[in-house]
Amino acid sequence: QRNLLSFPALEASNGAAPLFAGGATLGGRFEPLDPSRMYEDHTHAFYEDEGTGTAPLKGAPLQPINFKIPDGARNTAAGK
């Protein structure tokens, strides 16, 4: 099953990869993203390591994701 994310991207203040604002389509229904309930789970995360390909991240604890919302960003998924 494919989970679709909407735009725009939010840059995480802790240097994590950007996520998309708005929400995700999960199981056929739209779920708004709530940054206060989102955590990074590095137990199943991967990163691209140039030269060696994709390598798993190991041993990283769960951490809250703190977002910096760009000026002028708007939630297009909600029509705002």
C-alpha cells in the first residue's frame, strides 16, 4: 500500500530529513499530520550513503521531531 504525503516540505530543526506538511493518505482516508505526536523511529530508517549504497541506522533512540515552518507556508491539502 502506498502512503501519499502532501506539500509543502517542513525542515526539521534537528537536521532530520524534511517531511511534508498537510497530512498523509493512510488506508484510503486522509490523516492530518500532528507534529506534536510524531517521533522519529530509526529502528527501520535508512539513509543514502554515497559509495556504499543504502545503510540502516542503528541504535538511535526515538526523538520528537521539531519543525521549522517556512514563512508563507500554507496547508494546501486542507484548502487553507
